[in-house]
Amino acid sequence: MIVHNSREESFRRPFGAAEVSAEIELAAVCQSAGEMTLRLHTFTGEDRFLPMTAAGGGRFTIRITAPETPCVLWYAFRAGDEESAYFQITVYDYAPVPAWWKDAVVYQIFPDRFARESGWVPKEPEKRKGSHRFLIRDWDTPAFYPRGENNDVTSWPFWGGTLRGIEEKLPYLRSLGVTALYLNPIFEAASSHRYDTADYTRIDPLLGTEEDFRSLCAAARAQGIRIILDGVFNHTGADSVYFDACGNYGTGEKYRSWYRFGEQYTHGYECWWDVPGLPDVEENDPTYREFLCGEDGIVRRWLRLGASGWRLDVADELPDSLIREIRSAMKSLDPDSLLMGEVWEDASNKVSYDRLREYFLGHELDATMHYPFREAVLGFLQGSMTAQQCADRFWTIQEHYPRENLYAAMNLIGSHDRERALTVLGGDRSLLKLAFFLQFVLPGVPCIYYGDEAGMTGGADPYNRGSFPWGREDAELGAYLRGLTEMYADHHALRGGACEPVSFGADVLGCRRTDGGEALLALVNRSDADIDCFGVTVPAKGALLTPA
């Protein structure tokens, strides 16, 4: 049997991802082997086989130099007819992530459902050919979609949330310890979710005006809060300035080169997931690239107006070259701006359209929405995986992600695309608190989905996009979250310290965090009984943070 533990210094040094041209020491043990070979594999190209040096006692070692070009490198050991499992090394160019983001507490807002401004006047959505839209006057009406016989949405209800409403709630957000807001799309669109962009240059009139956006960004920055926008650049709305399927703009012919037409497509043009209302964009069209990334393009335009970053919708469907151009446009204007992508899997080795993506090789994303974190945390708290299995998931992410990207990953447990965490956890607020706690003690940037701290529940879309229950918030959950943000601010080890995921039995999960002179032990216990471990007692369905 070949033994290699990539997480132990005696087998691999340094641990985890490596910068280009870095020296890497590897070792493996096979008591019965007289010789051993290291196999190096990349996504494309020929495998390399390198002889290892016998160090006695069945131990073999080798020192390799990481490639000069960023890539993902896999390695395995061969001894006779036996070959070990493969292990990953992400080889990257160092690219610093904005410091403000790595220290951030993020709050995600679905703009139509967060808050109306004071003195709000009911405003019916403008009438559009091809779609029916209407206003919900009672803010507390549960979320719903009118649907037809084939289950398609037949009209779009709007609750009337506004940018001024968000601005008026900045003191509330600051009281939670929030330092960054991620806003779902705010540009003109036919739908209430606004992922069907109609005009990238215009704030949706139901949300407000460009001046309202400027005001929100300025007021937020004055309170230490940054604004991150949702960039939906893989597709537009069919009812848009660019595609103009409904004839609301009279401009469709001008942008015809932005789309792919043909009889091979179900609807006569390529669509996102075959949804006719969401035509895919031909991202390699030079006029589209200029529209997004040019000196006066969309990317820079909204940064100049006050945004501090972009989140790229369906990043796995955007060409790597476009992501690099977007990054270049952003960083040339504001080196401190953030580029985050929607990636649902391990972003270091994501394959889409038969290509290994390059998100974390140093020239694309600063961060991703950390859905693997959500899957692991909620899976553990639901009981579908043990503490050790969950800790192993976190070890794997730490091993695969470059350190900057690991500490920038947005640790979420809820989003507009997934059931509310409290619903997933069966309404158990004690377990929700444990999920919150893990967001703040494991590497990454904690993100609260609007209303989770107020006790909001809801299944899949649209039920996870309800209106915020102002005046009916769960005070205990809110107070608990405020305690966590204070804890987070007080301990730099939680924001930037080294992390060792740990577990005890099936029910206790946590980590050790160390940074300079500070060493902390953070543990959660999902069971109904107190558990003694690591020299402390972890209360039933409770959490603790203690000096390690």
C-alpha cells in the first residue's frame, strides 16, 4: 500500500496551492517497494514520470519545481503495479484580493423585497408589450408567481422595494456589523428578479434613479459599507434594448451580432437553459466586449458611479478571456475593486464545456460564492454527514484554493437560488445559530442572506424571496448575529489566521485558528447532549469559542 497524506508537512511541503516556479517537496511510503515514480498530470498534455529517491524504511522523496505557467497539476505515486490516488496542486500567479473584502461581513439583498422608502407612493410598473406586471400593495403578502397550465410564470408581481429604502436601512445594516452589500440585479428588466436585463445603462425605474444609486453608494461608504453589483453578462432579456423581441425599443437589429440565431435552436436562437425569455449573448462579439469592458463600458461606468465590485452571474458560462477582460477593466480603474463569480462547485478544478476553468490562477476571479460551504454546513447540521466528513470537505477546499481566494470565498448558507437555511433545518433556530457561527469561524467572508437574521423561511424560488418582515423580526436571532459580528471584529485570527479543521465523534465540528500570538478553538455540537472534547465541554446544540 502506498501512503501519502497531502495535509501533513512530512509528506508535502508547502501545503496546498503553490505559486508558479515554487519548490515543492513530496514524499510517500510503501514498505514493499524497491523504487517509486511520481506521475504528474495536467488537464491537457502528456503525463510526466519522475523517479523518486529512496530515503529508507520504504520512504521515497522528490523535489519538483512548479510550472512557470499557472495551471492545475495532479500527482500520483507508482510502485510496481500499484498507483496511489491523485492529489491536486493549484499552481497560480499571486494576485492580492482587496483587504476590505477579506475583512468584510456581507449582506445579500433581493432589491424588490428588502425595503420601501419612507413616504413610499404606490407606483404601478410601466406597461410593456409581451409581459404583464403588477404591484403588490400589501408588503407582507407572501411571495408567489401567477402560473399558467404549463407552469410558466404568466405575470410578474412587484413588492416595490427601492434603492432609497435600502439607504434608509443602512443604520440597521451597520448595527448588524455589515460592511458590504451584494445586490441582486438593479438594472431595468421585465421581471421582478431582473436577471433578464433590459438595459445595462439604466436603473430599473421601480427601484429608483441613477441619482438614487449614487446616493446609496455614497451614504453606504460613509458608514463603512461597500456596494457589489450583480453582472448578468451571459444573457439578456428577450424584452430588452438589445434583443427587442417584443418591439418595446425598436433597436433589435442594431445588436443582432450579439446573439446566435439558427434552425438548430428550439426557439430560433440560443437561450440560457432553453428559456426563450433569456437569449444567450455571443460573448466573443467585439462590439459586445467593447460595450462591457471598453473605457466607457458598463463595467467601469457603475464603478465610477460608486460600486466597489461585480458579482458575475453564471460565471461558468462566460469565456475565461471575457472574465480576464472584465477584471482588467475593473482593476485599471480601481485596483481595490472586487470581482466575484457564481460558481457552485470547487472553483479550483471546475470543468465546463470541456474546459478546465482558470478562475483562481491569478488573472480572473478574486472570490466565488462558496456553495460548497453551504452544502457541507447544512449537510452536517441536517445529519446527512458526520463531523469528520464535513471537516474533510473543508480540508479539501483549503488544499485546492490559493490562500487569497480561500480567505475571500463568500461563505453563504442561503441565497436567492436556494431554500432558506431555516427551512432546510426544519425551523430549528438552534441549528441556524450554529450555521451562522460556522460562517464566522471558518476561512472565508461571511454572508447573510437578507432576512435570515430575522427568522425568514421559504422553499425554492419564489418562496425564498419574500418581503423582509419589518417590525416582526426574530430579535433573538438578530442579537445572536450581532454578537458574532462583534466576535469577528475582535479576533483577527478569525479573519486571516491559519485554520485547522477538527472534529470529534459524529457531532462536534470546528477548527483551530492561529495568527501571531492568538490561538482560538471554535466548536459546534449538533447533538442534544453536552459533549466533552478537546479539554472543553461543548453544550448541546451549542457553540463555543475559546483560547486554544
